[in-house]
Amino acid sequence: MNQADPIRHAYAQWVAAHGKRPASIQEFAAASGIDAADISSRYASLRVIEQTVFLDLFLETLRRLRSSPEYASYETAQEQILALMYTWLEVLGQQRAFLLVLHQEEGLPYQPEGYTALTAGPFRQWVQPLLQDGIDRGEIAARMALSQWYQDALWANALVMLRFWLNDRSRNSERTDAAVEKLVRFTFDLLRPNALDSGLDLIRFLIQKP
Amino acid sequence: MSEEQSNIPASKIERASRFVRTGFKVGGNYLRHYSRRLVEPELDRSALDEQNAADIYKTLSELKGSALKVAQMLSMDRGIMPAAFSEQFTQAQYQAPPLSGPLVVRTFRQYFGVAPSELYDEFDPRAVHAASIGQVHRARKDGTELAVKIQYPGVADSVVSDLRIVRPLARQLFGWKDRDLDHYFEEIESRLVEETDYRLELSRGMEIASSCSRLDGLVFPEYYPALSGERVITMRWLDGLHLDQFLAGNPPQAVRDRAGQALWDFYNYQVHVLRLMHADAHPGNFLFRPDGTVAVLDFGCVKQIPSAFYDLYFSLLHPAILADEAAFLRGCRAARIVMDDDSPEEVATYTGIFRDALRLVLQPFHQGSFDFGDEAYFDAIYAYGERMGRNPAIRNSRTPRGDKDGLYLNRTYFGLFTILNRLKARIETLRYLPGPLQAQQPAS
């Protein structure tokens, strides 16, 4: 996470250590010795701090991917997405205690204002060219308007993974690894040209007037 | 007589017979024939309750991983499910899709902190083949070819929950009481959990490899502890062919004899000298080489043979005891072949069966050298198994027979006899038997 910002760092530590979120910026400021005005001037609410901490973790994930020779060697969108997910899990592990508190207090991170909110945009931006390359290679089916939803499908994968991981009590979160493997494989089985496409093609042919 | 034969109780022979006769060929008739056996005894009187059988069978076929393995082992032991069948099941069920490259990288980062490309000079991200609970990759470091085995995630955790699934099924299938189920489940669970511990496999592999290094014709992988961990094992790459491919090349008799002898000595030596054995005599765990040497892979399933159990079976095989009815009966009781609450008829049935089984299985030892290509011998075993399968006393028994420690020994010898038969190997059977046992072998 971003060590350069002492507020975010201190906040994540405070929440993890206390097992709960502070009731207000004032409570957190008093406990951490940081000036409340300083916090308020930079973050509109505690929620924004949480969203930014989560975003930091995602950006750190992208940094690791960019410098990974393995990642550069992957030639399919499926492998690239899997690498993204596994590297992300690795980075998320640094803040597991903090994320567990958020998870316990609000359950699913699906709400538009949840702690994952700021990350959805960058995530979509990252996967969009991967998907496009996949379509160009023929790995993924181009389905006109439907293709716009592909990135949402992957974001949904990410949220499912996050939730699974936060509930996972297996050793080294091995069950999450297995789940990600199966989830992404399933998603790509849907994305790649399949029976749906040949079926649509058939229907198109049948309704055409000769 | 030798004691390893004593380790092969009646049901083992039945399984061996099925295996040999069908030669892995499984057809619809087979299913129909054996599904009748699956029917519970009290339902048996109704003309055909195949629907019920089919239901049980269907449940069995839907099991995965270790639950399947347990159901399979118990079924084989009871002669309820033919070996050929259950083999097919296991094969099918373990055909898991390979781990993705990114997950392999993640596994290495978890256990070594670095990606495989940093740990080895070269690492092939595509798996060469699947192992039972993992997959094998090829790598190279400092000029040495390596095999890297990586375990699927979550296997260890799923073992216990799988067993919980199979328990009620076993109760239904065999009609056993909880106490009897516990007897076997403890043994199976501990073996299965051990199998997922790669650090244990590594140390046992190294131990058995060094203890058996004096045996002729065997090759063991060299292990690299620094490149191994909870879910990763690195060992030297061994060349060789799997049994099917090896036999397809029509190796000469001398080569098949040498390979068979190496395997035979390997097990004799482990059972009698080490009292610790590689308990998975599955063809997939051995590689056969053109000169008749055999490479041994996969020490995941290792069975320690308790002294008390060893002595018991040893005593049962003593010719003097076989001749002495009272002593033989005491031995049968101790080995749980005969139970305390058996009726006199049951006692007679089971001791008779066990005695016949022993005579049959001990034949190779009586002759000192034995041709496992002898189909007449395996046919005799098969015929015996058929007779036993038709015996209502056995079919309807609600009590598991035999000691839990025998479960894996039976399975192992079943596997060994099968491999030797397929090799059509001629074996010197008395090597590495303890001196007293050899002396007691009747002259052929």
C-alpha cells in the first residue's frame, strides 16, 4: 500500500488493530494523533479513505504485473486475467485484517458506495485492452452489444473472488485459489466462441428470406 | 510359508481374479452382472432390484477425489465392485484440468517467495502429466533435468470433508455398523491425509530410496529438499516408459523377468526387512526401462507395518499352524477373519475360505520360483473368486472382515500380482524372506 500517505496507512492499521471502524473522523484523529482538519481536507469521509486503501492495493497489483517476466509471457487473455487475480490476492493479503473488518461490518462489497467503488474504473480500464486483444486473436467471441458487458463480467468475478477469499478459512486460502481457477475458466468458456454463437448463426440463417 | 502371502486375505484374491479376467475391459454386461451384487441382501429376494443398485452405483460414480478413493477401496475389499470398474472410475475422476500457469506461479510465490523461473534455470510452465493429486512439470537447474510435482490447491482440506460425504454411503452400501466403519475410516483417513503432505513424502521417499539402494534393478529419484515444500516436490527427472507403452514394445522375456524381479524384491524387502512400504502398487507409479530396471515414483502412500500385525500374519502362515486347527482358528480370530459373535457355521465358512485363499496365494512361494504369466493360475484364482462371490454367507455378511492394517497390504499385493501378470514375469519368490520362513517352505 501507499506508504507515502500516512493517513491511509494509519487508518488501515487502526481498523485492523481495533477490529472495528472509528465512528467519525474526529475519533480516528484523536486516536491516531493526526489533525482532524488535515484528514477532512483530503478525504470527504472515512469511506473515501477505505476506498482509497483498496485502490492502492489494486494499483500495487498492476505495478507488480508490469514488472513480472511471467506476466509478459502470457499470450491469452485468460492467463492474463488469472495472473491479475492471483497477484491481487497476494497483495490483498497484506491488508487482510483490515478488509475482514470492513467485510464483517458491511458484508458484500457490491454496493456502489462500498470500499471497492474507486477500484471498479481502473479495473475495467486494465482489462479492456486484454479483452480486445482476445477478441482480435479469436480467443473471445465478438458479440456486438453484448461485448460491452465482458468487463462487467470480469469485475463480477473479482468481487466473487474477494468475497470467497474473505470467507475462506482453508490453509493458505487454497480454496480461493481453486475457486478462482474454476471461476475464470467458466467465465472464459462463456466468452469464447461457443454453442451460443453457432446457435445465433443458425437462427439468423433460418429467418433470412432467400 | 512366507508372511506376505498371509497378507492377502480372501477378498484380495477375488479382486485379483476380476482384474485378470476382464483385463480392464468394462462392458455393459459387466455392469449388469455386478450391479446385482450391490443390492442390499434383504432386498435381494425381490426378483430384480436393479433400480436400487443403479442408484447406489450412480451415487458412487458421482463421488470425487478422496471420497471416491475410499468408496473404491472398501468396495474392492468387499468384492462388491469389480476392480476393473473402480479403476476406471478413479482414472476418470482424477482427470482434473491442469493448473493454469498463473496458479503455478502463485503456488511458488507462496512457498518460496519467488516465481519458478527464478528458482530454476529453466521451467516449463506446461505440465508434462498429471499425478493423482497434482501435476508434474519439467525443469532444469545446474545442468540437471528435474521433475517438479505441484499439488492442486485445497486437496488437503477436502480430504476430511470428502470422508464425511462417503461415510453414510458406506454405511448404506455395506450395511456396516458405525464401530466397524470407524475401524477402517481411521486407517484410510490417516493415509489420505499423509498423502497430501509433500514434506512427509519427500522424507519417506529419501528414506526408502536409501534403504533400498542395495536392491538390484531399482532406480529411485534423487530429491532436492531445498527446492521442495508443503505442496511442491523437486526430484531428478527419470526416464522410462509406463507399463502399457513398455509392453507395447514387446520386451524380451529376460527383460520382463528382470523388471518383475526388481518389483518383487522391492516389496519383499520393504515388508520383511523395513516393515515400511510404498503402499501404492499402481502401474502409474513405476517407469520401466529397456534394460529391465524399474524407476519408482511417488511415495505419497506409505504404510508402516505394525509389529503386532506383522507377527500375527506371520504366525498365520506358519505351516505348523495351518495344520493345527485350533491354532489356526485363534489366528483367524486375532486377524478379524472370524468374529467373536459368529455362529459355528460362519466360523467354518470363513476359516475354510481363508484357508483356500492362503493355499492359492502361497503357491508362488511353495515353488520358490514362479511364472506369473501362468494364466491357469490366475484362472484358478478367478474361479475361486467366483465361487466366493456366489457364496451367500459372504455376500450377505454385515460385518467387515480382516484387519484395518491389512487394507493397504491387500491393495498393494493385488497391484503387484497384477503388474507381474501383465509383465508375464518369472520370479524367484524367496529372496529377502526372513531365514526361518525360507527354511519352512515345503520342497516343491
